[in-house]
Amino acid sequence: MPRLSHGARFRSLSVASSSPNEKKTAAARFEAAALPFMDALYNQALRLTRHSEDASDIVQETYLRAYRTFANFKEGTNCKAWLFTILYSIFVNKYRKHQREVDTVSIEELEQKFHRTLTDDDWEKKFVALTRSELDWQEPELNQALAKLPEDFRSAVLLVDVQALTYEEAAAALKCPVGTVRSRLFRARRMLFLELKDYARKIGLMRKPPI
């Protein structure tokens, strides 16, 4: 879990306010709006970095940066999406260049190998049923399947299917066009479908093929 200590820590930081009372009120507003998403941010950071200490550092820096710029946050908009945008910016600028993709699958190779399976339109319906079935994304089978995706494709799935951000919010976080998010998500879902077929059968969402 993140090592973030809040409360007095937030109130001691510089924030756009002109009095101690305003600073205290701003800290309380920030905590109410942002802290409920700490676990989601940590899980996302952990999947990106694959190291608990790095994930904790990213989350801590995300919250500190978010607090300092909280005056820029528009009330009534999606605070979760705003926090994820900050988190991805920190990851890309400070951590991505040190990451090494391990045991990721080649999207192109799988698409060629399983071309016949993926021409069946039912694959997408089955995948949607799988993602809407109250999945525990911490399950080893799901984490392993996600880890095999190249980072750009994995990020699209994490933001849209796991964190339930809109395409527009995911695009803002990843700093790419909405069309790019849709394309990556479509291809990533196909790969996950192939990786998770056995898991889907195990939990009863797909029938075993007839012998």
C-alpha cells in the first residue's frame, strides 16, 4: 500500500489560499475528493512499474502534485480521471524509460495465429460479458494476462475496462487521440480474450468446446 501520510501533510503544503482557514478547508476538500481513489491509483501504478516501492512513490508524488494544483481541478468533473492523468504523466516522465517489457506477447503474432478465432464476432460479446461479471482484477490469471500485453495496450484496458474511465478521459490521461485509445482497446481486448478463454470457462462464462 502507498506510504502516503495525509491530513497535516497536505495542510503543510503550499496551496492557492490566502489564510490558514482557507488552507485547512482546501485540505479537507482535497482529502474528501481524492483520497478515496488511493487504492485504485496504487494498483494501477503497481501494474505499470511491477515494483511496490516504485508504485508507492508514484502514488505519493501524484497526491502531492495534485494537492498543489488542486485549484485547477473543476468541481463536478471526474476527480479519478484527473488523478490518473497526473499519475501517467509522472510515470512517463520519471519511470517509463527505466522499465523493461518482460514476457509481453506480440499483438501481431497472436492476431495471425488466431485469425480464425478472432473472425468470430462472438469473441467481443464474450469478452464484454467477462469484464462485466464483477471480476477481481487482482486474480493471478487476470494479472498475468494483463502483464503480457505491451504497455500501451495494457494501459488502455486498465483505464477503460478496469478503472471505468471514458474513452475521452483515458485519452487525456494517455495524451493520445480518442481514436488511438479505441484502436488499442479493441486489439488488447482480443488478446485478453485469447489469454482468458480457459479462465472464462472455469468461472462459467464460456462453455467448453464439444469433443
